Amino acid sequence: MNASDLRNKTPDELRDQLKQLKKEAFNLRFQAATSQLENTARIRAVRRDVARVSTILNQKAAEAANTEA
């Protein structure tokens, strides 16, 4: 997932993607706890994707606040 691709999305699309990523992270943690997880690197990738989406959402919110003020 590229940050440039995320910047082209609307805030609603980003929120939906964030919700999906958090669900995936939960499922991966559950699989890891029950020793069913095969690809352990996926946990790290999802965690970073969550951070990336959150950062871009915050940047968009700051831009919107600056244009309104």
C-alpha cells in the first residue's frame, strides 16, 4: 500500500479501509494466539498500514481545518 495511492482517496474511503485493516489485525492476533498464523510478517505489515492510513486521515483533517480558518 502506497501513501500516494491513499492520498487520492476520500476520507470516507480511508475510514472504511482503516476499519478493514483493524479487523484484519484483530484476526491475525487471534490466529497468532492460537498458533494458527502462518505468515507472521503480515502482522507487522498490517500494523504499519493502519498507521499509514491514520496519518493520512490526520493530514487531511489538518488541511481541512486550515482551509476553513
